[in-house]
Amino acid sequence: MKKLLKLLKPHKTVPVVPWGAQHRWDLSAKRVSILFFGLFMFGIGDSLLIVSELGNAPWSVLAQGISRQSGLSVGESTLIVSAIVLLLWIPLREKPGFGTLANILIIAFAIDVGIYVIPHQHRFFIQLSYVVLGIALVGIGSALYITCALGPGPRDGWMTALHNRTGWPVGRVRLGIELVVLVTGVILGGTAGLGTALFAILIGYSVALAFGVVARITAQ
């Protein structure tokens, strides 16, 4: 029991792992496989929240809202939003990596796969289970793709670039972006609710916990 609790202790920083890249285009079969797996897991986690119908992650609220207004799938809307955010890197002089581009394509694809494959449920307990599992998968997927060090996702890169260029606290930058995205998504018809609140509360812990597991497993 003590070993399990130690394994599940959250990690405060991004761990250094054997598959970490030296630069954003430092590719290897192992590193790229882990990157793709982590991004796909992230997308499936996002799709679980969407399928739960209890409330999506903020960016998925926006993507779903665009989907409902345009007739595009949620994955296609996610891809378009990610591409637009990537364009916002240009005036901030931020450069993408292989992981940045993979993030745009694979997460969008995985979201559509999850929405198509995962059965919709109307029992609250199962819907809530989808939310919890989705948050866990997003945390694990984030830990895997971030430790590859092949470049941040479009949203994270935009956030950190704004922080670096303006000097505004990163927490305020993230909060401001997430609130604008969430409100816009709701106005467009995206679903926000209990799942959205749980995601906001738990996602940081989920990623930190996944970092801890990855750090301890690779240290053995």
C-alpha cells in the first residue's frame, strides 16, 4: 500500500525521462511512438467528457459550439481552432516543433474516434465515470507528450509566449484565455456543466500525478 501511495504521489516539475528530446525536431521511433500514444490518449480523454454530456473541457466547449454552428465534426472544429491558435504564435515569434504539429492532427482525430466509438449513456453514475476517466486520460496523455519535449501544443505555446512577451503572470494569462474560450463556446452552443467544473479542479492534479508515476517508473 505504501509503495502504491508513493507511486501515485504528484510530481511538482516535468520529469527528465529517457525518451526526452534534445530539441523540438529530435525524432526517434520510440519518442515519436510515445508522443503519438500520449496525444491519442489525450484526445480520447477529451471525447469521454464530450460523450458524458455533463460538460466539456473549455476548449472542447468551443469546438463543440463551432461544430453545432457549422456542421463540422468536433474533431474537425478542434483542428481548425488549433490551427488558428498556431497562427497567433507568429507575431509572438514562437516556433512550433514536431510535437506541436502532431498535437493539432492527432488530438482532433482521436476526439472524433472517441465520439464515434464510445457509447452514449444517460445514467448519471456512468456519465460521471466518463468524466473522471476522461480527466485521468488527459492527465496521462499530457504527461507522455510533454515529457517527449518535442514542442508544446498550440494552446500551451500561445499561453507561455504571451506570458514571456507581456510579463503577465502565467496563471492569469491561462485563466483569461480559458474564460474567453469557455464563454465563447457556451454562446455558440457548446456544453458546459459539472464535467467542466471537475476538469478545471482536477486536471492540474491529474497531470502532476501522471508526471509522478512516469518519473518513478523511469527511475527504476
